[in-house]
Amino acid sequence: MAIGSDRMSPLTLAFAVLGLSGFALGAMVTATGSFEMGVILMGLGLMFQVISLVRLKRAKSKANNEGSSNARG
């Protein structure tokens, strides 16, 4: 296993932060101002969250595959 491979990728972390902040901003805009713009921002936030979750799932499966191949010898 490589050093630091158990850490989250900075790009994945950026997608997660963008997703949370985009959804929160969209909820605030929907409640206080333009309904359509708020819904669009919430949708973008959800899209970024899905991207970050897919990246985490791929990284986890890649780490599991590397560990199992090393265990086989």
C-alpha cells in the first residue's frame, strides 16, 4: 500500500464541499428569493455530491482490490 493512500483526494473533497455549500445556498435562495435559481443550485449541489460519492466508492474498491491482490502473493 502506498503512503498516504488512505487519505481523501483533494478533488473529491472539493466536490463534497461544493455539493454541500451549493445545496445549502440553493435552499437559502429558494426560501428567500428566486425559486427557480434556488432549485437549480440545489440540483447542482446534489450533482456534486453524487460525483464525490462515486469517486469515494471507486477509491474504496481500488484499495480493496490492491489489498486482496497483495494478500494472494
